[in-house]
Amino acid sequence: MAFINLNNVTYKYPLTKTPALQNINLQVNEGEFVAIVGPNGAGKSTLCYTLAGFVPHFFKGEISGTVEVAGIDSSKSTLDKWVLNVGLAFQNPFNQISGAKYTVFEEIAFGLENTGVPRDEMKPRVEEAMKLTDISNLADRSPYSLSGGQQQRVALTSILVMRPKLLVLDEPTSQMDPIGTREVFGVIRKMAEGGMTVVMVEHKMEWIANFADRVVALKDGQVLMEGKPNEVLTSELLVENGFGVSRYTSTAREAKKQGLWKKEKLPVTLDEAVEGFKK
Amino acid sequence: MHERLSFFVKRDSALHPLNPLTKIVLALGIILVSIFSPWYWTSHVLLLVVIVPLVFIGKVATEYFTSALRLILPAAGFIFFMQAFFQPIGQTVIFNFWFLDITQESLLFAFRIATRITVMISAFTLFLLTTHPSELMSDLTRRGLPPQFAYVIISTLQILPQMQAKAQTIIAAQRSRGLDTESTFFKRIGSVVPLVSPLVFGSLVEVEERAIAIEARGFTSKKAKTSLYEISDRSSDKFIRWGLVIFVIISIVLKLWLS
Amino acid sequence: MKIEINDLRFIYPTGLEALQGISLIIESGEQVAIVGQNGAGKTTLVRHFNGLLQPTAGSILIGDWDTKITSVAKLASRVGYVFQNPDEQLFSKDVGTEVKFGPRNLGYSKDKTDELVKRALTLTELSDKTETNPYDLSPTWRKMVALASVISMDTPIVIFDEPTTGQDALSIARIAHVIAELRREGKTVVTITHDIDFCAENFERVIALSEGRILLDGVAANIFGQEEVLAQTFVDPPQLTRLGKKLGFKETVRNQEEFLNILRK
């Protein structure tokens, strides 16, 4: 059975009229890296909160359908148990700093302290996680003194160190420069290959196409389309629905109309574009 | 950016490795003895014979005397003048100013109060300079303080400077829209809403997101929490704590007995 | 309106030398993008334009006003500044009032204010939302409110600090439309941005900053061609520029139109 199993999930936040998620059906296998794309307001963050247990346990509101991760039904679990399996990092790095710690090293250890990891195990785990995301040099800095991109790496590391089975990421690279983004995507890919399941919301199409196994396109709280990155990200349906696409895709689409792109499939990445445009 | 968010300064001294609780008890002990002791000279003795040497033992002399200049002396000075002018005691007028008489008694009283204030603030400054806030909270949590309570205290200490930075940005944003925050009093009053409401709204969002972030990291986990640092609590710590308790009791007994 | 910067230096109280001698002239009606890695000094530089920061040495002239002797409130009539995070400036109970705040501070007549507000709301596609509380809008639309509330001040110079961060494709297209409209009106636009593709599609002149100094300054096509120099400040050339280069184009291409033109030859 699939590792993540969403069955007909419909959810409405308290005090709102329209549901944020409508009849979502989604199955993800263990070790799969799935990217979620969609315009703002499509329900991407709500989907993340649902997988991470905060919908409905934290936000309340009305939910129907079933949410299952690692064989456990969300409605039959509690948030404090759920977060041991599912890690969540979101967009705003500043608000993810606990405020209880004075150095990056302590900040990353926070989750391990809370979940009762013995002290002699804690230090090597923090060191290993920091090495993975390449922030070992920040260990003694105050988390508040870092740039947005560095803070995002700290937020990601703080979750990775807890070794969740499912990693949920809501635009984790929004404040990183291109080089930082590429590195972080590489780290996440590596985690997935090590068996961690990853669900990630992202706008950066080129990187999704390079690293993700599958793409789910959301619109107005519903799944518009899902499939292989290249299929979904080059689909006409996305353009019609106001999704962002990579410049390679949009330019090749125009080129195809003018007979300058000969291939059947449109490109998403630089390599695919070079391949197709080469004389 | 704010790299240093607490008073704490990391030094290799005899005071730093003491248990945080011992250091709180030390600060409170000094304060209580100075309040309860029946002799007016106790505070002066505490300041010169206990606090100042401890400042040197703790290797925080520079930081202590800087904060003494900035904070302790102005506070003590203010108290001194208020007491000297407005304490209606004694007959021996030394000089008068307008309708206020300064008497020998009020002057002595003011001096005593000011010294006591100096002792109090100094004892706490010494404590803050030599105690890492995270260690303090871990230790108190281990001793049964609810972790939520510890979290609120320590995160407030850290987040206040961030709020201040944010307030600066909001002021900058509104001034860019032509808001006059500098000229007349009425203009300043009028500028309160544009400055305060973004701050309040921003804080609400922040509190919710921060709650999610710490929850995601197992903050409410029912498992027994562990701590990154080992916080020592040696027998010498217990000895010092009990010694201080005895000193405080002696001062209270002396006070009751002699009055 | 012209911006003239002479050997500008700025040192933060912490001792950090954020700007190390910047000299620059931005002509009236120019559209300039400023790029560079975090900490390069981009925001520090533009905060000098409306007097929020005062130079440690050097000077800035906005038209004929020296920012050293002109108040921020007065400079606000020449320089509009859209901050990165809309939540740091929105405070009114409805969008209409929010957008009116700037022109009212500048002391415009009621008629002129109403007209400017209407124009700003139309341009940002907010006309149907004037009665809405800004905090009932999505973050994407709050950004548009922030834009409108600065555009309504009708300043000859407009600064945008990271306008596209966190915005989706439709919102970015709206922002590009606003910038194009400002250009048509002959306004000077200075934008700080990380989004190099957005930069390539909307700006003629690009300035790359690195460690408080100007690394590159010139016509966009020239700047993007210098891949190695750009890399010093962690900026990748735009997607289509990279593609063109890989395909062996002699010219540096910036956008789809230029790319397809070369391909057709």
C-alpha cells in the first residue's frame, strides 16, 4: 500500500465559506519525491499542513475523507505523535526559529531535546545534519544574525535532524540564491534516495524537472493534473490555468508555432532545450 | 544584526560553571541579606567585599562596570535625590532649596536606600552576566518548571530585539509614504496607528507560525525531554545554596531580635 | 527625475562597511534593475535615495535636492518606495483608505487625490476591492495594495524592493504591467531583484553590486553576457541567455523575442 494515502479529502478552515481542499485523492510511495505546483491560493500550503497533521489538529475546521501516512490514520492520531513521523518546514524562515536558542547548533538540537533523544546521540546527529546541508560553519552564530537563505537552511536542517519518514516542504528555497537552491534540491534528492518520502511545494520549475519524480498541479483546492515532471510542466492545461512555466517551455511553445521547434515534447530544463534547439 | 541577544558573556571563570540555580540563589541571597540585615552598613560591605570581588572572580569586570555606569549609577542616583529631597524626616537641616529641606537624616537614609538598590541591581547583573539563559531554563525545567513557561520567558527575551528591528522597518516604510514622525506633537500622535497596527498584525501571524514550527519539532511531545548540555550540579553547589539560605535566615532572625 | 550619487560610502554602527564608494547617475525616465547576492548592499543603497539612511561620506542628489538636508517626509514627494513585505506597511481598514494615505500625507487636493487613487487602483487591478480589508486579501493581493499605495503618490521616482518574491506567475505579470505603465509615463524606476528572468524581461539597464561596490553597470545584454563576473555575486544569467550561449549564439539574448529572432536567421 502507498505510504501516503489521501482519500477524498475536503477541508474548510474555520470561519471561511469555500473549502481550501476539495476531493483530494493522492497516493505517494515510500522514497518518492513529489513536487506540488500551483498559483497562490490553490491550496498548496493547506495540503502541506494536512500531511503534517496541523490540519485539522491545529487549525480545527471541518475535514472529511481520510488522511493516512505510514499506515496511520491522521484522525486517530494526535499531533505530538504525528510529528515524530512527519517533518514540516515552510516558507518564512524567520518565524521558524524557535527563539529559545542562542546558537544554530542549539537551534538544530531543539527538536531532539523535545523528543527525548539521549545527549550522547544528539551531538553527532546535529553535526551530521549540518554537514549534509553545508552549514557547519554557522554552528556558533545566532540564528537571528543569518540571512534569509541561511535561515531557510537552518529550518530545513532542524527538521532533517529529526529523521522523519515523510518530509513536507513548503517553498523551502524561496530566499535562496540559484546556487543555494541547486544545492538544497540535491540534498533533498539524496534524502529521497535514502528512503525518505518528500512532498515539496515549489515555483522553480527547472529544478523540479531536474530532481522530482512526480508533479501534482493544484488549482482552487483540487488536483488539476498529475504525472511525470516533463508531462505536467509542459502541458497546455497549466498555461490556460495561469500557472508559471519555465522560460524554456514557453519559448519552445512559441517556437513550435513558428515551426522552429521540431520535437513532439516541449522542454522544461536547459539540457532538454539545448537538445531540442540544436541544429 | 543583533549577534548578542543576552547579557551573558562566555568566560572561563570559577563562577561560570556553577549550577544556574546556585547563581540565582546567590543573587537572591545577597539581595535578601541586604534587605533584612539590621545594620545599615551591611549593603556597603556586601557591595565592596562580596559583589566586587565576585565580579573579578567571574572575569566580567569590564561588562559589569560598563553596565554600572549606564544603568546602576543613574538608577541609584535618581533614587538618592528623590529620597534626599522628599523624605520628611529629621530636624538637622543642612541646606534648603525652595520649599525643600535637606536634613542630615534624610541624606543618610537616601544614601542607604541608594546603596541597597545598587546591591540589588548589581547582584542581578552579575547573575545575568555569568549565566547562559538556555542553561538556566534547561535546569529549571529539569527541576519541574513547566517547559511552556520556560519557553515563553526565554523566547520573549530573544524576540523583543527582533520586534524592535521590525518596528524600525515599519517606521521606515511609513516615512517613505510621507508620514511625518518627527515634527509636531500632534503629528506624532497621528502616526501611532500606521506604526502600531502592522506591528500587531505581524506579531499575530508570527505567533501562529512559530507555534506550528515548534510543534513540528516535537515541543509538546510527551516523552521526557533531554538537554544538549550537561548542567553540572556538584555538592559544592548544594553547599553554597544552603550556606546562603542560612545567611538569609540569620539576617531575618537578627532583624527580628534587634528591633 | 535624475538621481546623482557621488562617491557614496556607508558604515553601519556595527562597523560593517556596507557601501564602499558608489558613484552613479540614473537619468530621468530610466528603468534600472539592481542585482547581487544577499549582503551586497542593494537595500542599503536604495534607502539612501529617500533619506532613510544618511551617507557616512559622499552625497545623493534627487533632482536638485540634497538628501542630507531634505527631510524624508519631503523627499517622499519625489521618491516612492515599495517595501519588500506588504505587511510592514498596511494598516487601514480598507484598501481605498490605504491607497489614499500617501497622497494625503503629501497634501494633494481632494480632487487630485481621488484621481490618483483611482488610477493606482485600476493599474493594480484592485478597483473591485476598494472596500475590502487588506488583511482579508491573499498575500499576493496585499502586495498589489502595497504597490498601489505608493504609485498613488505619483512620485517621479519609484523604488521596488524585491517585488516578485513570493508572487505567482499572474501576480508577476501584473507587476511587470505596472512597471511598463510607469515607464510609459516617463517615471524613473529602480528595482532590486533576485529574479533574473524578470529583470531580463523588464529592464534596460542592470547594475550588479558585490560587497558594497558596483561590479557591473550597463545595458542588460552586455551585463548578462559576462557570466564569470556575474558569478562573483552569485547571479546566474537569465534562462534564455544561458540557452543562447549553449547553442553558440554570438549575440547575448535576453528574452523570447530576441531568442526567436536569432533562431529564425
